[in-house]
Amino acid sequence: MGVLIEVNNVRKVYYIGSLLNRRPVKAVDGVSLKVEEGRTHCIVGESGSGKSTLARIMALIEGPTAGSLNVFGVDSTKYFRKGLRSDERNFIRKNIQIVFQDPYSSLNPRKKVRDILAKPFKIHKISYNEDDLKKLLDDVGLEPPEDYLDKYPHQLSGGERQRVAIARALALLPKVIILDEPTAALDMSIKAQILDLLVKLKKQYNLTYVLISHEVPILTNICDDVTVMYYGKVVESGDCRIFKTPLHPYTIGLLNSVLIPSPESKTRNIFAIPGDPPSSTSVVSGCAFNPRCPLTSEICVKHEPELRDVGINHKVACHKCDQGVFERYEEYRDSIMRIWKEML
Amino acid sequence: MIRLKPLLEVRELTVVYKVRDTMKYAVKNVSFTLGEDEVLAIVGESGSGKSTIALSIVGALPENAVVVRGRILFKGVDLLRLRPSERRDINGKEISIIYQDPIAHLNPLRKVRLIFKDLFEDHGVEFNIQKVLELLRKLKVPDPQRVLESYPFQLSGGMAQRVFIALALVLNPKLLIADEPTSALDLTIQAQVVRLLREVRENFRISMIIITHDIGVAASIADRILVMCDGELVEEGSPEEVLLRPKSKYTANLVNSTKTLYEGVMSWVY
Amino acid sequence: MRWLNSLTICVVLTLLLGIVGLLADLIAPYDPLNTRMFRGLQPPSNVNLMGTDQLGRDVFSWVIYGIRTSLLVGLSSATIAVAIAVLIGLLSGYRGGIIGNTLMRVADVFLSIPRFMLIIVTVVLLSPRISNIILVIAIFSWPEAARVVRSEVLSIKEREYVMAAKALGSRDLDIMVSEILPNVIPTILSLWTLIIADAILTESALGFLGLSDLNYPSLGVMLMMAKNAIFVGGWWVLLFPSIALVILILVFNSLSDKLIERLSPRLG
């Protein structure tokens, strides 16, 4: 399977503050990952992890400050500096599309659904007719399509708007669709429906997804590859099996924080990782997670951990996570949770 | 078993919104009771009317909303028939409400200590700073003195939420309403908030109504769950009853779709 | 009783005023500039519905033509000002860069000097011809509008549907015209009507100071006459032009509010 998008040590820095007092904000701080054809690559992270910035960079809406991004084998800097022939540029543009989180603001409130869906065709000067638009609406489950074509976004529900956003991304049959928190703003049952839709479309059109979310439950159902981000860096990555045996304390903590709708939840102790995530402007020494980590020690405060291999297709950036001492994985995990419970 | 008089009794509540020239039913004939030291979760999707119920209880309905029918009895007194001044007396003192975004609801120009002072003065109670400090300590706020001297925007999200809860609890209300306390928050912060609410319940023996669209949140904290759909109350029961033996079709569908969502994580629970 | 809502009333009044302005030649009974038709300072009567001023001019006719002048100056200068403001606001808001920022600094300079002083001085330096007055008002009105447009553009530019258009491959010009501009239109319309109201007031003020174009009767001129007329009991010289001016300004100010209210998209 080919690698469609390759992110190499990408950094993105923003500057905030006034003219005389500009402070850098490291939104993405050295992230590398590979998106392989036909697979769903999930990027897990919470606010401040840099995932949305990474999404915009991968969707070629912005360029990285440092590092490189290869899409379909082409260096993205060429894309931004007009170093490509126009047909190459169009090819790239057409084949990476993005769906945003907020279905309320990702559709132009002054345009009808029909205009929103026609836009991709118009921009790339591809002829289309009403049947093409209807088919798109059909594909995303908005039936009967005639009813939706002339509606404005404010006349649709959140789930319906998100479907229109997905249809828009699908219009030119891209190879890769990046989804930035596609279900975060939706109600629970709609989340499930949208997920089903995404799975169906992936099979139908041979799509490759980059799915970015902090909602762990939806990711565990759909992912093939996973990258976990914290404060602009990758802390754990690999294929979906890392959800069964995560090694990084943040990943373990995250999975344990999920509030499960089952009767046992009432009596079960709720776990929450203590402390708050670092704010975007705070300066952190060593490992960004160390103030909240149960395994923290001197080396964690002094040195940033590097991403290293810990198994087949499993990388972790941590000085101290090493299952080695424990025979079974569960013991490793339990020991970490024990320390954390005491911290709480 | 002796049936204790319920703390809150909502009877046949019906609320209508006037939008342009049409009327839309937000809440249709909803009745339920809440006892002392009981936690109730009202679960529903957006537009189901769950928030409207909360707003009706605290009297914060928008201008275009009309309570067409019903009574809301709090300790036997119908809140809907009270004069605004009497209603104000109750809000903050007997019934408190917290929202999702604490910082948006705190005056950014006033130090936290003064925000508390204002609250005491509004209700004609003498300002007791020791009580505030003790409360903040109970809510696990580190260095409460410093927090009191800070401005809201200087606090981290988790800290601000604790201050907000402290404001809601400091006058010893009997009922705390939390309107979508976890929506749109990160996973770990959601867990923190629910943990905090549980601690509040255990430490203060207070009745709570949690409004949420997340069944996981409801299951983690509620004694009883109410399910709303399109303004109607379609299900009521303990978490076990609602999740394992739902009586209404809507609830059954809801539970099923969430089950598939959480499948990957359920087996993983520690 | 939906038809009673304020936007309708505003629009109706605006149209009425417009008709008065357009058909001034037909409606006004006498030539307003003619000072030899009647005796000075006659109270309202069958001959002169609103009386005459000290120079014997029919106040009613003057007010009719005054409304026309106000509307002429108001609409022309506002349209020019808004056109400039939209252009500069869009470019500097969306593209930014050196040109955009410089233009905003220029606007700032304009804004920091008392506007009315500038207008008076400029009109005095040029001659008080109607075209100059329109241009001067326009030139000193665009900066504020441009700032407003720019700030709207800045915030719309960050909305996700603009990013989506970028991701689809839209060019900058297309994005500005097709995605951003339609969403700025409510603000633009509101600004336009506000500038009209302001321009009407400014034009009248110039008239009051004697700086108007003598061929175009200004309500302000009649108010200037009223200054002296009141001392000898000529209340009609003050009352009627004032009412006309107040109505003009009120109508356009309200129109501005109602437009923004009605046209802003419902966000769900």
C-alpha cells in the first residue's frame, strides 16, 4: 500500500501578542506520521495538542513553519511556492479534501445546498448536472435529494449539515479526506449515524481517511492506524492494536477517562487525569506531560523523550514506560493506574 | 417505606416558544419528582426540551418562551406563581445553576473574592470568607487564598469550573442544576467535571439535576434518568432500567446506537 | 398585524421621502429661490402653507426642495463612500500585507482629525459647489466604514466555510467575492444608510453655516434664517425645516438598525 501523505518533523509556530510583544506559540512541534492508502489514520488529541493545526497543514490550507510534508510524493512547499505545473497542482488539490468540526460554520449561510455542492465542480471547471448533485446527496443519506437542494444551512439540523459537508468533500472523489472532529458537535445517536456513513463511503469509494478526534469511543471502532498527540508532539503511534495495549501513560489515562453508558458506571470510580493540560503559551521543560504523569522522574523534567520503537508498529515517546518488568500487560497498566489513583 | 415529600415536583409542565409567527412546543406535559439527596439526569438530544426544563425551574426562560401550563413545586411552593423578587431570593440561595462555560459567566473585571462578596450581598447574607475558603478547600482547589485574589481569566479551565461550583454551593442550596456541564469539553476534562460533581454530591448531600446529551455522563452519576424526545418525557427509571430494559422505542434506539459506539472501549474498562 | 413591523414603516417612509425628492418640481407650489414673490415673514396661510422667511421665500417649497437636496447629497456621498470602503476594507482585511496596513493607517489619520472641521475647511478652500460637497463628505466618510468592513472581513475570513473554499482550491478573488462579500452585505447596507443620515446632517450643517450651493436649497439655510426669525416671532421658519430634518435622519437611522436585524443570517 502506498503512502499518500508523509509528515516529516513538521513544526508550526504562530505568533500572538502586539507588535512589540510577540510571543511564539508552538502549535505543532515536530510531528511525523505516514498516511497509507486505504487505511483510516486516527489522530487522537485534546485541545492544545495541535491536531487541528496539523489537519490544516495536511489539507494544504497552511504551510508548515519547518519540516516537510509530502503529498502523493510531491513536496508541499512546491505546492505553496507555485513550483508545480498547474495540472499537478490541481491533482493534489482535488485529491485531498477536508471536513470540519462545526457543521454550523463550515457551510456558507448565504448559499443554498445546491450552490455549496456545485462549488467544487465550478472551481475545477468540471461540468456537472443536477443529477450529479442529487447523487451526492443520496450517497450521504439525505433523501429525497430534491428536498435538500434548495435549502439553506440554517434550515437543516446539525447532522444534516455535516452530511452536506461530507458530500462537498466527496464531490470530486478525492483520494484522501481529512476529518477534523467530524462528530464532536453532534448528538449521540447522530454520531453513530455519521460514523456508519463514513465507513460506508470509504468502502464504496475506496477512500483514505485522516480522522482527528478527541472522542475515543468513536475512534476505537473505525481506526486502522493511530497517532496520539499531546501538546504539539506525538506521544504514541502505531496501528489500532495500541488501543488494546497502550504504553504511554497519557493514552492509558485517556482511555480510562471515558464515561461509559453502562449501569456499572454509577458504582465504578471515575478516573480523570489530574491537573490541566498546558496552555499554549506556557513553556514546558522536558516532557510536556510530566506534571501529570504517574511515572515522572528527574529525567522526565530535564529531557524531552524521543519517539522510539517498542514493538511491531508501535512507537512511544516516554522515558519510563517499559512493560518489561511486568509479565502481563494488565499488570503494567494496573500499576500505572494505582499510582494515579493515589495522586488524585 | 415512608414516602418522603419530594423536594421538587414538576407537574404537567408545558412550554411554548414563539418563533416569528409560529409557536413551537418545547416541553409537552412533563411531570417528574426529585427527592432530597437525589441526582436526576435529564438526557436528550438538542431540541428535546431538556434545557428548557432547567431554565423554567430557575426562571431564566428567554422572552419569547411562555409557560402555557403546569406547576413547578419547590418545597411545596409553586415557583411559576412567584413574583420576580421572590424568585430572585430563591435563585442562588436555594436553587443554583451551573453552566458549561464557567469563564463566560464570571465577570472578568472582578476579583473572585469580590464575586463571592457580591453574591452574599445580593442575598442579604453577611459575607463569610472563611466559609468560602473552606468550600474551595473541600473542592480541592489548591491555594484558595491566591485563587480568591485572582481574576477569573487568570484561572485554568478546571480551576474556573471549581470556582463556579463553589459560587453555586456557598449559600447552601438544596438543589443544584448543571446544564450541559460536559458538552464540548475534552475527554479528560469531562471526566474531571463528572468526578467533581460526584464529590459534591457525596460531600454536600445535595439534590442535583444534570442536563446532558451524553448517556455515559448520566450513567456515571445519576440515581434516576429521564429521557426527553421532542419535548416529551419518554422514559424514566434507574440507569439499569433505562440502559438494559428500555421501555420506549426511542430510548431503545438511543441505547443501541451508543452501544455500538462504545463497543471498542467497553471491553477495555479498568 | 405583521405588516406593522418597523422595517416596513421605515421602508415606506423612505420611499415617501424619495418620491417627494423626485417629484419636487411637481409638488412644490412655488420657486423656492424666488425672493420677490411674497412679503417677508408671513405666518402659514392659504397662500403659503408653511409661511415665508425674512426674504419672502415660500418655506413649504423650500422644505420640499431641501428634502431633495438632502437626499441627493446623502445618497451620492454615501454610495461613493461605501464603494471605497468596501474595496479597501475587503482588500486590507483579506489580503492584509503592506498595502492593506498602509491603507488602514491612512484611514486612521483621517479619523484622528475632527471630521467636521476638515469638511468645513475643505469646502471653503474649494468652492461650495454641490459636487464638491458630495465628494468632500464621501472622502471623509469612507475611513470609518472601511474599518468596520475590514473587521467584519477579518472575522469572516477565519470561518470554516472560507477555509473549506480554500481547501477546494478557490482563488483569492473568488473567495472574496463569492464567500466573504455576501456575508458582509448586511453590514454594508447598514453602514450605507447610516452614512446617508450622517451626510444629510452634515449637508444641513454646511447650509446653516452658509456654505451650501446656492442653487440647491438646503434645510440648513432655512435654519440659518430661523436663527433671526425667531426673535421676531417667526416660529414657522424654525419648526418646519426642523421637523423635515428630524424625520430624514430618524428614518435612515432606523432603517440601518432594521436592515441589520433582518438581514443577518440565522445561525441555527
